Amino acid sequence: MFGWEFPPHISGGLGTACYGLTKGLYALGGVEILFVVPKSYGDEDQINVRILNAGDIEIKQRLVDYKEFLKQIRFITVGSNIVPYTAPEEYEKITNADRQKRKALINTSFSGKINFTGGYGQSLFQEIANYAIVAATIASENEFDVIHVHDWLTFPAGIAAKKVSGKPLIIHVHATDFDRSGGSANPLVYEIEKTGMEEADKIIAVSNLTRNTIIEKYGIDANKVITAHNAVEPNNDRETLKLSRGINDKIVTFLGRVTMQKGPEYFIEAAYKVIQKMNGVRFVMAGSGDMLNKMIHRVAALKIGHHFHFTGFLKGDDVSNMFSLSDVYVMPSISEPFGISPLEAMQSNVPVIISKQSGVSEILKYTIKVDFWDIDGMADAIYGILNYQGLQKMFSHYGKMEVDNLKWENTASIVKEVYHSVL
């Protein structure tokens, strides 16, 4: 497997999903996983997988004609941090020189090790290409049956490994650029995604929503694309569920990247409507992203700042603690390929409101589903759960029962069948 991050060093749901899936495959048995990341830190959980740091691999020779499968990747200067799901409008500068004047992205004649930052900064596209070079070396030096890669950052690495080894390639699509951009895909990222999909022997999508996007937007044969919904790690830490909040107000939480894809502005507009109808309620926006300052200004303009809290990015125990303090969780995503956070909230007995434009809505029954743009419907749902105890108890009780049955072993069994189908 080629990934870009692995817990505890994550920036979002991608690393969490990779961790859950590898644990599920390990639990099923019969699968041995070598998980490659550009940069490891030494504190990753290696009970279920062996972590390989790409920066430790020495490049000894030119193993493949890299130009053939990387020739379309242009050199890009990025002026701000980006993560796997971030919208392309954050790209400050793209150099679109003609073919003769393009900078060479990689050098295939050097030897030695490549230093990776393991992040998503200015050198991201350089690192994607370098990762592919290292992948070719890894594929030539290890015994394996299947190559499994996660999202567009690792597609070139998967292609390189396939060309060197001749082994089947499976790509796992957790999000497409149409999700990240709100419908206007970046041509460069789209090119990498489409090439990966065409080269793959099978494609795993995290929802039927994502599967349809792959078929319709990228022109991929439907028989090649399989849906395997994500799951959630069991939460057996009961202590986090007993936290005292120190206030009597109800708490409504948004937890995710504060980007266009996640619909934070709809959360704020719905909050404003709820505040007009009831007292004793506070809203929390937990996360960071390119729209954070805009959201803070919007809250100030609506004069509801005394009801609002901005926490910044949360991870690990802070996420669990936030859910334990919440009365309602809202995910108003404009386009959500799946969405693990509602499952985590339901684990903590928190009633959940999600957008109909999310993959997770395909598998959940005990949630309230609204269109992301329907702020009146969203506000009504929030108000109803906060004010009708029977409604809150019903969603809390049956929601937890439902999500406890969504196990990574079930997802892993589908993935394992895909492995067998390509062998």
C-alpha cells in the first residue's frame, strides 16, 4: 500500500481510513501489508502493518522510463499549504509554460536517497513525482501480489510500481477533485486522477456517490469500480464520555476542515436562525482551513459571537472530548465522498444531522438528512433535537447501535475480494 499519512500524524480522514482498513484486513487474516509513506516518524502503530519510510530508500539506478507515465505532470509552485482534500483555488501560481520551456520535474539518473517533508506544502508536486521514483525501487526490491494506493497523491507511485513489477494495481478513491473544488476540477489534478483510474486494474470507491463521479466524470467502465463504504474504529474509552462541560447551555458542533467542500457557511446561517428562536445554545466550529477567517467575520457581522466558539484543528483525544461535550453534530457538506466524523459522533451518543450530498448518508438510517443548502431545514432539525428529549434519546440510542455494527472488517472483506479478483 502507498499512502501519504498514517496515524497519529494525520491532517484529515484519509489517514484515519487507511488505519482502519489495515486493521480490518489484519483481523480477517491472510493479508500481509507493507504500508509506504513519504515520511514516517517512528511512533506509528505497526501491529497490523509494517511501515516503510520512502525517505530511507536508496535510488540506485534508472528502473523505468519515468517520462512515459509522469510526462503530463507539470512543475507547480504552491503559495499556501494544501492537504489531500483542499480546494485547488488555494493554488496561488501555476506555471503553464509551453512544452519546450517546462522545468524538468524529475531527474532519473541520480543515485542516493530522497528527502521527503511528508507534508502538503510548496514542494508537494515535486514530492509526488519523487515518490513515484522511490515506488519503482520499492517494487523492484520487495515480494508482493497486489499494489493498493490511496487517492491522487499516490497514483503516480502506484503506476510506477505496476510498470516495474507487472503486478495488478488497485486505486482507492476517498475523494475526487470535483468534491474538493465544488464541481470545477483543477486540470492538473484531474489529469493525475484520470491517468490513475485508467491504469488501475480495479477501483475502490468509498460510496456510490463517489463511484458515480468516477464513472460519469472520468469515463471509467462501471464494471471496474466497486463500492466499499468506510467504517469507524470502536470507541471503548468510556472515560471520555463522562466529561463535564461546566455550563448548562446546549452545544451544537461542526467538526471538519473549514473549506468550501464542508459547507461551514450553511452551518453559521442555520445557527443564526436557531439563536433567534431559543436561548441557552452555543455553536462550535472545530477545524481549520482557507475559509476560517471569512467564517469568523460572518459570525461577527451577524452579531452572534457570544454564542460561537472557534477551536482550530482538533485531533486524537480532543476530537473525542469535543463529541462528548456535544448535544448535536452537524455535517453540512456540499460534496462529501463519505464522511467518517458523523460515525464518530454517533459512537459518542450524539444525534447527527448530515447533508444528503454525502456518501455516509447511503448507509445511515438514524440520522436527520437535509440538503446542504436548506438552512431552514437544518435549523429546524437542530431546534427539534435540542428541544424534544424523546427525539434526542431516539437518535442517540439507535444511532449508536447502528454505527457499532459498521465495522472495518466488513469493509476489509470487500477489499480482500477485490484483491482476489485481480490475481
